[in-house]
Amino acid sequence: MSTRSEQSVEQLMKLAGEREMPAADAMERARLAAHDSWQKLLQQRSAPAPRRRLRMSVGLAAAASVALVALLAFLPSTPLPPQVSARVVSLERGAVSHGGAGDSVVFPASDVMAGTTLETAEGRVALTLGDSLSLRMNRHTRLRFDSPSAVTLLAGDIYVDSGGVNAAGRLRIETPAGVVRHVGTQFQVFVQGSNTRVRVREGRVVFTPLAAGEPSAVAAGDELRIADGRAELTRGLAPFGADWEWTTAVAPPFDIEGRPLAEFVAWAAREHGWQVRYASESLQQQTYETRLHGALDPSSTDAMVERVSLVTGVPLQVRNGVLWVGAAR
């Protein structure tokens, strides 16, 4: 700056004189106002940063999700293990299994998987479902196993023994005419073309038509026939006889070793639909005390009854659907 300019500034300052200092309270108000403005400025500058970080986090999470979905789409899915629906217990002349793995001949102790169709020609087969339910297939029968508790009868004749009226298992049998559900029982279901027949030996079943209509209860001694959508119920049929005898030909074997005679009598009567009568209380007590040993030919229940009678010396004879222990009356 030139000497003349410096002199001019000095003269102006002298003319202005000394500046008057503000009061203390005014200075404090100014200081607070400046501090408040400074805090607002900091907030304005810092606020966008968290939002940017939040948007970045959400964007990264979305990108990761898309990448995970894409990865799962290309990964091979793990197939569920096949489900066992039933197990073969006994055979007469064999049966064939049709499934995803192709056709195969079944053997005793073979597992039948869900989705498999079992077919008999001139043979018969007995199976177990669950812990106690017995299912038997007559000759010329096709049965699809949908699950351990559901089957579809495509053609032929099946027999079901749930093990008693207090059995826990329930089986759903689908036919072209409707669905059969049982309540602890012995019964048959027969399908031929558009005709369906349900016959009950013990307990009861409920038949629900596929077409419009109310469910029908079929009790012991009843037979329900459905043909061309029309149902006909017949009552008072015998629980034994020729219509039931095929079921005994493929009955699961009864192991007599160490078992009391009374158990064999009860088993034989249940297989044939017979009633049991004892000629005396002493004979009844004898059947509990007599133990059986060895093995019997399982091909004929009648022959087994005759053989046991000879071995034990306890008279056993069948008359009009009654198994007499002792002399028949």
C-alpha cells in the first residue's frame, strides 16, 4: 500500500473515533445464535449420509436375495425318499408290481412303494399295512397303493382285516363308484367295470359315492351293490361260506410254537367267520392250558384244525358256521 493511502486510512480512523463495545447480554445472545446456526449447519450436512448408507444396505440385501434365488434355481432338487405303503406277507402263485422302476415280480417280505400298482393273475397275495391291518388280493385284481393309508381298487376283489373293532388304523379305498372307509372291521370290496360291491363280515364301513348322494353305512351282514349309479343294500348275509373262503387260501401263517390252543381256536374262527362254542367249561379251560408245538401246513385252515385236534386230543369240528370245541350240540 502507498504512503498516501496509509495516511488516508489513519485519518479516517481518527475521525471515526473508538468503537463502542456492546453490552454483555447482547454478546451472549449473539454467541447463542451463532452456536445454534452452527448446529443446524452440521445436521444438514450429516443427515444425507445415513440415508445413503441405508439405501446402500437395502440395495445390497435385495441383490443378495436375487443372487440366492438364482443359485437355488440352478441347484438340483433333492428328491424325497420313496414311501413304503405295504409289505408282502404271503403269496399264492405270485403277483407283479408295476411302478416307476418298471415291472417286477414280488416276493414275501417285499416292500410295496407308494404309487405302485400290484396285479395278480392266477395268484393271490396278502399284505400288511401299518402295524396290524391285513389286506388280501384275490385272483385277477389290480390295486394301486397311493399311500400307507389309501389305495385305489382298479379291478378285482380285496379283503381287509383291521385286526378288530378297536384297531387304530384307518384305510381309504377308492373305487369307480365311491370311497370306502372302515371302522375296525373285516370286509370285502369288489370292482368289475362300473359295478362295485361292498360286503361286511364284522364291524361296519362307510361308503361315500363320488356322484351326488349321502354316505351309506354298511354293517356286519350287509352287502351294498352299486351299478350304474344305483345302490342296493342287502341285509342278513352269513359271515362265512364260499364268498369268503378265498381269503383263507392266502392268510398270513399262524405260528403255533408255544401258543395256547385257545389262541389257535380264536384265530381259525376269525379267519373263517365262525363262532366258537365250548361243550363244557372244563374243555375251555383245557384250551388255555394246552400248548402247541411244531409247525402246520398253512395252505388249508381246515386241514390245520383237523391236525391240531388229532395232536391235542381235543375234539374240534365245524357245523353251520360254528367251531365246536368238544362234541357238537
